[in-house]
Amino acid sequence: MIHLAALILAVVVAVPMGAQESLDVVDSLASAGRADEARTALEAWWNNERARSSRLERQRGLWLRAILTVDPRMAGLDFQRLVLEYPGGSHSDEALLRLGLISAAAEDLRRAAGYFRMLVTDYPRSPQRRRAQEWLTENFVAVEEAELAEAQLEEAESLEPESREPEVGASEPAEAVAARYAVQVGAFESEERARSLLASVNASGFRARLVHVTGSTLAHVRIGAFLDRAGAAELMDRVRRRGHEATIAVDVGEEEPIQ
């Protein structure tokens, strides 16, 4: 099994200057193995230069943040953001490769295959395309079995009679029916990180929202609103099968939407 740490390249950087120059410094420090300095320089660029940088520079900054982070989950969010916000971008094919490798390391073959297929189809000239094709060929049987199992599970769920309280929809505020439970997929100090996860969760077929909760300064990413815990638990299982971390929150009535 591939170790997640080996999939996220750790590199380093120095102090910031102008937009392009500072990213060159970050890249240089990273290549020299001075990761802590690289992260410091990148953070300075992110806070001071990113807003007035070009689209190409923002892509590069996001890529550098992804490969410099020590948290595989945070890196995955940035890779997903590159793919979703910059389709066809200069780093999006490499981001897809990393996402596929991370999913494969987590033994989520169905999700890994999705990333590799996207790389093969959408980036025909990418130097990473061959690696994606090789992985798909080597894991063809295992991926088919995983996809068949998932399809059978979804079919069985669709045939089950409704035995729980209905989920509260986006057009029906949770407070109106005193819903208490929700599925939480993440909570972050950085609203930007939260929005990256929000986009990833929605891309998986869910309808997530971004909220603050009374007594917390974090940005929470949540799905659904239920009267009973059983309904939330059922949704939590579905979310986890899609490759996301998930827990049950019990304070839906204290949510305040983040616009």
C-alpha cells in the first residue's frame, strides 16, 4: 500500500517579494528541502499577494500549498480545488494524479478510478496520462468489482421502504420543524478550506452547506437536517462510502448560514 505521506511532496521556501518572484522563491526552497521556510514564504504570499495575482499565479500558489502541507486531507482539498476551479490548468492533471494515488492508498478503488479516468479523458497530452492508464489496466478487475458492489448497494437502498423521518430540504429551514441532527464532514478555522471541502462534497452528489454554530468560530460543512438520529446515521454511512470523513452533529438549531 502506498503511504499517504509519500504522495504529498514536502518542499520548502523563503521570504516573499513580488508575486511571481516570491513563488519562484517558494519553489526554490521547496526543491532544496527547506519545507518550513517554504511554507512561511508561501503563507506571506498568500496573505499579501494572492488577491492581486494572475489566474496562473493563483493556480501555482494553490499547487504549492497542496504539496507543502503535511496533512494529506488538506492537500486533497487543494488538489480537488485545482481540478474544480481550474479545469485544464497547468497543475490540474498532476492534481488528478495525486488524488487518484491518495484514493488508491486509502483503498477507495472506485474513487481512484474516477480520478484516473478523468485524467486520461480530459488531459490527452499530459505526461501523467500514461501512469493513469497503467493503473487502470492493472486494477481493472478490482475496480469493476468495487463498482458492481457499490451499484448493488445503491440499488438495494433504493428499494428499501422509507422507515425514517424525512430529511429537511434546503427550501425548508431546519428550525421550522425543530430538526436536531445533521452530518458534519468538516470544520475549519479557514473559511477558504471549508469552501474547498464544500465543493468536493457537492461534487460527490450531496447538497452541503456552510454554517457557523453558536459558541464556535469555525466554519462547519454539513449535510442534511433530521428529526431523528437514525436518519443522520444513514446519511453518514453514504457520505463515508463516497470517501469523506463524517460525524453526526446535534446542534442544527444553532446554525447560522455563511453566505
